Amino acid sequence: MSSCPFHAAAPAPAPAAAPADPDAELAFLAEAHPAGVKPEWRARLAAALAAGEPAPLTAAELTWAGRIAWRNHARCIGRLYWRQLEVRDRRGLEHPDDLATSLREHLELAQGAGTVRSYLTVFAPPDGPGGPAPRIWNAQLCGYAGHPRPGGGILGDPANAAFTRLAGRLGWAPPGEPTAFDLLPWILSGRDGKPRLYPLPAGLIREVPLAHPEFPGFARLGLRWYAVPVVSGMRFHAAGTDFPAAPFNGWYMGTEIGARNLADTGRYNLLPAVADLLGLDRRHPRTLWQDRALLELNAAVLHSYAAAGVTLVDHHSASEEFLRFCSREEAAGRAVSARWDWIVPPISASATRVFHTPMREFPTTPDFHSQPPPEGLA
């Protein structure tokens, strides 16, 4: 084994596409039916799998498939709580209007009064081999616009610049002068694949204004972030079936906001502004101004979410929770698929035990997977 655990994270080259393995695809049934899987139950799903049709999962089977998909997902550090996932079976919904109504319900349930609860909502699958399915065009249900500046550059989140342009072409505009934190509408499509715009009701998405416990001037930066990350651009795969519209959420780890979304040079790139606020010397990297600004930005995120009563975990606690998850999986006789470069936090990495833990990523099912963006957004 290499002395550097990152080396274990590099996935092997993708094998050539192969027919789905019924035994692997349907193995989760043993957990969905702990009293025993009747032959006719397995035959029901195996027949659909062989025909390339959507699997006729029961609601209970869908729930277990969703929970196991979270348990399997190699890029998630928060899998200790996989059994707590609530799965909303909305496979009968395929019109964008119905999706929009259900998505508002998902957000309200997940946000609660601040104690974030994990939900997966599963909408209609393709209507046959290669058939169309409803899609959520947003990568996340919550996101901030990326407005082009007249002189170049982006006001807001550069990651959402293309989506913002499409929303504009469909008729969306921010409610006032563009700002760095304008919440985006939803773009949804039904089986016809045509994008439809859904502006969000005021107050639907809870946001947390950021302040620092020791630097009162920090609030003058006017920073904020939304409470719950609802991933909506990935596909949920279970029993040989892809569900392209299947938004799911856990809760934030602080570094996702403070060390990536707000700090990455390709995102909000706020470290220079924070350093200047703190009076740090930016003339040379040896002053470690970036490191110190990054630490204080993350301290502000942790402080602000706690003050607002919104669930959020720090990266040290999340690392220990992940290792507890691994221990439980080992005791259950299950190997853990994990990507080291996704599990290890982006700050203070070597101060966490996961940094020193070799990991291996391997294919699993059920699981969540990336998928190409809808045509028109690529």
C-alpha cells in the first residue's frame, strides 16, 4: 500500500459498458425485505431489468434503495446518518408544474425550523428504453446567480453563469439591481424536454447572514449563504433504473461554504477581501495571509449557522463521524467505497484522521451519479 493515501483514491480506467448484472442490481432487496425475498418479488424486478424498463419498485423498496445509495456514495463524508434519510416517492409526477410544487414541499421539509432533515424525492423515470424523463436543470435547488459585469468578470457565483444566462433568456431577472447573492429560479422540464421557468416565492429558501464572533466589521462584507444544499443535478440509480430527477439533501459541512464556495478563485474568491478586512499583509504568500483569511472565513460560517440555529457540522466532527461510519460498515461485513480527495476536508487536512486513512473507490449500486446537463444548458 502506498504511503500516501491519495494514491489509493485514483479510480481505475472506466471499463467498457456491460449489461447490468441482475444479482448486483437487486442485491439491495435483502435489506428491503429482511424477512426474506420471495422469488416472485425478485422475478418482478429482474424481468423489467432484462427488458430495459423502469423497475416497478414498491415504496418500501424505493426507500431502502435511496438509503443504500447514500450509504454507498463514495464522495460523501456524512454517511453515518444514512438510515435517517426520508424518501418521498413521487414517481407519478412528470409535469413541471407538479415537480415545482413537490420541490417546494421538499425544501420546506428539509429546512424545518433550522434542524435540517435529509430527504430524497424521486420523480418519474424514463418511460422506456431511451425514453425521456423529467429533469431539474438546476445543479442545486438553491443557488446564486452569476451576472456578467460590463467590464468583464462575474458578479455573484461564476459557477452559475451559464444557468443565469439561460434563465435570462427564459424571462428571469433579479427583483432589483443585480447583487452577488440573487437566488436563482428553477428551470424544469417534463417528458417533452422543454425548459420552463419557475421563479421562487419570497422566503422559500432560508439564508444565513454571515458574521464573525470576534470581528464586528466582518458583517459589512454583506455575505450570506443558503441553509440547505439540495443536490438536484445528479441521477439516482437503483435496480437497473436511472431516475434523472431525484433531488436529495443532507446538511452542510462548514468548509463546503467557507473553504470552497466563498473562497475558491473560480467561485466568490473572497480571501483578499477578508484579508484586507483583517488588516493582513498580502504582499507575499509567506505571510500566510490566505491561510489566516481562510480560517477566519470558516470561523464566521460556523458561528453564523450556530447563531441562526441551522444544522451544520465542522470538518473535524464530520471526519470522526465518517470513521465511525466505516467502523460500523466493517462490523456489518461491508466494504466502504470512498474517494480520499473528496472525503478529506479542504482545510487543516492533516489535523483530521481521515487524511491518514487509505481509501478505495469502487462501483456500487444503488448510488448517485453525475449526468450530462440537459440539452440547452451544456
